[in-house]
Amino acid sequence: MSEETETYYSPRLGWLLLIGASISICFAGFATLGVTTVLPEIAHQLDGEAMYPLANGTALAGQLLATAVAGAWCDSRGALKPLLSGLFFFIAGLVTCGLAPTMLIFVIGRMFQGLGGGLLMVSMYVLVGALVSPVRRPFFFGVFAGAWVVPALAGPYIASRLAEFFGWRAIFHVLVPAILAAAAVIFPLLRHVPKHRNPLHPRARKTVRGATVAFVALMVAQFGFTLTFPGAKLAAIIALVFLVLSLSAIFPPGTIRLKRGIPAMVASRGFINAAYVATETFIPQLLVTIHHWSLNDSAKVISAGAITWAAAAGIQSKIAGEKLRRHLPVAGGILAALGGIATAVAAFPSVTGHFATVGWCISAFGVGLSYPALSVLALESAPEEKHGYISSSLQLADSLGGAAALTIITTAFTYLANLPAPGPMLPALLLALGLSVLAAIAGRRIGTIGVK
């Protein structure tokens, strides 16, 4: 047996990868949900309420670029350098956020986190393909999925408690050594990572170019609508035009016009994730600033949504019939929209904040039905040699959908921030409601599953 084959099936390497990657995923999820929970406090202390949406919007923009670059980079040169670059950017983002003296610096740190997270996730999945036998891969991906559930359930509560007792900066200070510990577990694997030099596929090159244009456009638009220097608003509008033009290079042909089949699936995935991100971002601020709930109480609401999301994902996994599964994206979009109505009503101070709790749980349940079902349907509709391309398109739709939604919401915060409640909160939640409806409409155009 060759050394390469022994490495491929090495149980020791497999366990190191499983432990290190799971820890990294867990803490990356904590960084995402923890920041979302305490973001109202961060924005208040840094006097940056107008830049509130950018804290998550720039992270998603960075993740969009990193996902496209990492896929092409791993295919052409191997996973080693993307993995190390991801660790560097993610830790740099944590340090920047933890020391940020202003909201602008904090937002830049979040962009670094998005870049690092995107590079890390793609690299780790590539490592599983390179170092783990096909028989064991389903177990690895199952553990990775579970690693996301832990921070979804406990992350908001832990983050709110850390912020309450030690200040919000403690969240980032704690994460730096945690990520370094995960890296220490992964480092012994690095000498076993396959290295190669393959030419970059033309389709990958096109995707990277499109994602780069989209990233720059999103950053210019988000900052342009927020900052007040001359020409900023005009630059933001022009950037949105370039963002629309970049879509054809990133996604399968026909995605913009909801062409039946895979393009409609990718579009539905982008819409439903955008609705989810927009709602999740503003639930804490709605409860804290309008209804005067504590960070701890708002954290419980975020966790409740994670539970209903996981429950719905479990239910959809038990549905075996293709005909019934094809209806899940429509059902999920409708449920997300119904929940969005209740959440939007809660933006008015005269209405109890519990409407937001109920609405968020219903919306999250709908997303849990739709999101994983679209992955299954898309892969069933494509030949095996296109699975990588389709999976990449779905992930890019996730990042771009969320970032674009928060970019649009930034405009509402710019012009409505000084108005009394509901102020900019209502337009943000109504946008999420509209995106849920669009997800259902796109889901209606999936059509009969068949390899194309």
C-alpha cells in the first residue's frame, strides 16, 4: 500500500480533522450568532446605529468573495494556502472587532471575519474529500452539521452573559484563543494536505470575476449609503448597477428570470436565506430598542428560532417522495412570510414583543423546511459532474442574498434612523417579508425533477 493511500485512510488524521474542524465550525457559528445577539449594545456603545446593518452585511460580502476564491484556489493549488489564509483573516477580524474604537473599524473587522470564514469552510470540506475515505464522509458532514447546532442553541445566551458581566469585547477576546486551539489540532494535518498545480477552469475563473465585482459593489453600496462624503450616494447607486450585472457571471443561466429547474432553485435559496438573515439581524434590535427587553431575553428568542429551524430540517429529511419534496420550498416561503407578518407588527411599540417571538419561530420553521430541501432537489436535478458547481452556486446565493438584503436595508437606516419607532425597523422587516414571498414564487418554478 502506498503512503498516499495510507494517508487517505489514516484514522488518526481523520480524527484530528474531525475534532479541529468541528471546533472551528462551532466557534465560527458562535461568532456569527453571538455578534447578532449583542449587536444592539455594540452599535450603541460605538455610537454607530446608522451602520448597524453593515456589521452583518460586510461579513456576508466577504464570505461571498472568499467562497468563490477558495473553491477555485483549492481546485488549482490545493487546500493548504486557503486554509492558512482563512485562519489569518478570521483571527485578524476577531482582534480588529475586539479592539475597535469606532463602528467603522468594527465593521471592517467583520468583513475580515467573513473572508476568513469563507476560506476556512471551503478548505475544510476539501480536506474531508482529500483525507477521508468516501465511506466515512457522511459521518463527518453529519458532525459538521451538528457543530452548527450547538452555537445556534447556546451561543446567543453565552454571548449575552459575556456582554453583561465582562462587556461585549470579551466575546472576541475569548474566541481568539479558541480558534488558535482548533488550529493547533489541525496543524499536524498540513504536511499531509495534497499539493497540485491544475489550470483554473474557465467557469471557475468567470465565477471568481463575478464574485469580485459583486464584493466591491456590495462594499461600495453599503458604505456609500451610510457615509456622508460628497458623491457617496451616487457611488452607491452605480455600485448596485454593477451588482446586478455581476449576477450572470456568478449563477447558472436563467437564475435572474427564474427559469424552471436549477436556476429557480438557486434563486429561491437566495431569497429565503436573505429573508432569514434580514429578520435574524433585526430581531435583537427590535426587542432591545423598541420593547426594552434585555439582551438575555432577546438571546432566548434567537435560540428558539434555531430550535424550530432544526426541527423543520429534521422533518424535511424524513420526506422521501420527490413529488412532496418539490412543494417544500413553496411551503417554507409561505410560512416564512406568515411569520414575517407577525414580526413586522411587533415593530410598533404598542404591540407586545412576543409577536416577534412567535413570528420568528414560524419564519425559522419555514426556512428550515425550504433551505435543506433546495440542496437535495438541486443535486437530484444535476448530473454528478456538476454537483460541485451547483453546490457552489447555492452557497454563493446564500451569501449574496443576505448581503444584498442588508445593503438595501442600510438605505432605510440612513434616511429613517431619526424617526420615532418603528423607524427603519418596519421597512427592514417588510423587505424580509417580501423576500419570503419571492422565495415561494421561485419555488413554484422548480418543476419536475430530472437530471439536466
